[in-house]
Amino acid sequence: SPGMVALADLVLVDSTAWFADSEAAVDVSDLASTLRRRRRLRIQYRRSAENQTSSRVVDPYGLVATSGRWYLIADDQGEGRLFALERLSAYEQLDAPAVLRPSETLDTKWSALKERTEGQDRVSVTVRLPEHGLDLARRILGNRVHHVSEAKNGRCTVVVRYPDIESVRQLLQFGNHIEVLTPDAARERIGQLARDLVERHSTPVSSLPTETP
């Protein structure tokens, strides 16, 4: 139809192994059809570290599927972003046309975002946790989850990607439900952090010296 963008220019499938499988929260085909009009979108989106959604207006380039996971590729206030569809709960097409950079396409945008995202995650940490904790892990860790093994005896191993070893402190949120397996540096660091917590909480608050204002 006149004024409609071809679906081939709006949908990209990347076969590279990447993050964990998950399900889109919106209908992918309906969203792809909406994007053909090249209009701005108002989306309700929850960032991986947050519990509540927030509203934002984006300029979409298209959709990418990689390792079973769908992403909306869009400019958010002029900056390229990946929006995982399982955390995009609703969208509304606006009357204003999308403001896209003339030199950019879905392919070029995806290539740049993929390189930036993979480049940030230089350390792969393997952890073990109960199978029933996978949903919580995905909510807390978001797209840092790279691989999830099949459950054995009610437990799974998960590969998490971080920019550095120090970032494993995020795993303290799982308490005693998680065990860091590799690398040794990550296992040692989480052990140090856990021992520090134990030491800080080994003395009753009533026994601590009172601070003078």
C-alpha cells in the first residue's frame, strides 16, 4: 500500500546465539504491521532492574529476533535502544511520523547495538540455582542471562554476563538460593562479599556503639 514500509525492511532474524529464550508480551505480527506506517510509538516498558512500567515515546526502526527473543529497535530521545518485547506491555501508535536518521536502517542500527551490548559483557559467570528461581532470575538479571541449562534434580545452571567481576555483587540478591560456580575470581569475590555481610550482622544492633550527631 502507498506510504507503507515493506515488512522485509522492518523485521530481522539474527541466528547468532545470544540471550535466553523468552516470550513476547505483545503480538509480534500486530506490532510489525503497525510499524509499517513509520509513526512514533508510545510504549509501556519495564526496564530489567525495575518492577513498574514507565511510558516513553520512541522512533522505531523495526523488530529483531535472536535466540527466540524479540526486540524492538528504536531511538529513545535520539539514542538507539533495544526494547525486549517480553517487558513491553503495551504500545500506541501516534500521529507524528517517526524521526529516523537518514543514514540508518534496521540492519545498521542492530549491528551497532549488538556490538555495543556484547562488548559490555566481557565476563561470563556460571551459577546454579533452583528451577523455581528461574522466573526471579530473569526479572532481576534481565538480558544479562545468556544461557539456561535443562533442570537436573530441580536445579539449573545459568550463564550470566557482566562487564567485570565486581558486578557479581548483584547476585547477593538471591541470598542462599544461588551458588557461583565459575570463574574462580567471581566465586571468590561473592564469597568475600558474603563474609563481609555475615561480619556486619554478627553483632546485635543493641551492642553497637551509639553515633553522636
